[in-house]
Amino acid sequence: MAEPVYRRVVVKLSGEYLAGPHAFGIDQPTVDRIAGDLIAAQQLGVEIAVVVGGGNMVRGVSAQGVSRTTGDTMGMLATIMNCLALEAAIERKGTPAKALSAFVMPEICELFTRAAAHKHLAEGRILLLGGGTGNPFFTTDTTAVLRAAEINAQAVLKATNVDGVYSADPKQDPAAQRFDRLTHSQAIEGGYKVMDATAFALARETSLPIIVFSIAEPGSIGAMLQGAGRGTIVAG
């Protein structure tokens, strides 16, 4: 078995993916499968923290009848629900997990601090980091890079529905080119939609590589950690 390339990572999961075949909500078989993949990745000897979106519940920018600030807050609360679902699924499989929130909500989960994150990782828990940055106008992509920098992670693994960064949407353009490697600056200048420009800019500033890959295949997280998976590395 190949040694993992990284020893501490943040995995960024799309909230929409947790809905599975449905348009909305949480699909339990999908959550259970992802929980199993996260556990298998941890068993390679990697410390795992997860940032998950909230698009399966609500998308802040499209919430009707509320301001952008209120809509973003609703989206951040949705991410906490997703973290609690993943925490429960991981623990049902016998692996300790801990949800940490950007918001103070002691009856629900512990507040995220760097000290708390380091403690729980050292004690062998998979972290689920909810609540975004705790501020509106920032995506969970940016949250993933921010949290990775804060906890001294070595990379961000961006789990998507496609196997890397393409020059165009490969579902709409059969001539779209897949990149094996890009610099942060190339990703920003190319306007590739796989992550927002703020996330790429923060990753460039903090020298964090971002690995974009498809979560559709079971075991893909572990494969990327071992350098065997198919994806795009955004670094340098």
C-alpha cells in the first residue's frame, strides 16, 4: 500500500452531493458511503477535517424574500445540519468524529477554535467543520481553504462531480480539456468555476495545494491521498 502524500487534509464536500439521487435533503445511503470513505482515508494514517456545503438544504444567494446576509446565514446553518448527519454516520461505523461550528451553539456542537481542532485531530477524531466562516459573503470553498490554513493542513481535497478542472463544462462541451495541473493564478485567470476566486486566491497566499477530483467512485478520497487517483492539482 502506497504511503499517503499528505498527513493532514481538509476535504471539501458539496452539500448537493449529500442529497444523492434526490433534488433536496439528505440521502442516508450517500451519507453512509461518504462516511465509509472518510474512515478508510483516515486509516491510511491521515488526519481528516471536512468542510461541507449546504446546497442540499438552502443556497443563501438564491433564498427568496430575504437579504443576501440572511440567506447566507441560512446556508451556514444548513452546513451544520449536514455536519451533524456525517458525524452520526461516522460514529455509527465505530470511528470517533466531532462537529465543530463557527457559531456559538453549545447545546448542539462545540465552537471551532484552532486549539479544539488540533486536540480532536490528535485524539483520532474526524472533524466536521460547520457554519462556514461564520460570516456572510464567503463560500464554503473559501471556508475549506481558511480552515486548512488555520489547522496547518497540507492540502485541500475538493470533492466534486467531475474528475478535475476542465476548460469548460464537460457535460455541455465534449471538446472541453481536462487539466492535470494548474497554478493558483491560472485557475483564477481562467475563471474556472470549480471553486470561487476568493478560495483560489487564499490558497495561493497560504501556499496550499488544492486537489480537485470526483467523489462518485467509492474509495476516491483514499486514492487521491495515495497519489493514485485521477484529478487536477492546483498549486504553485
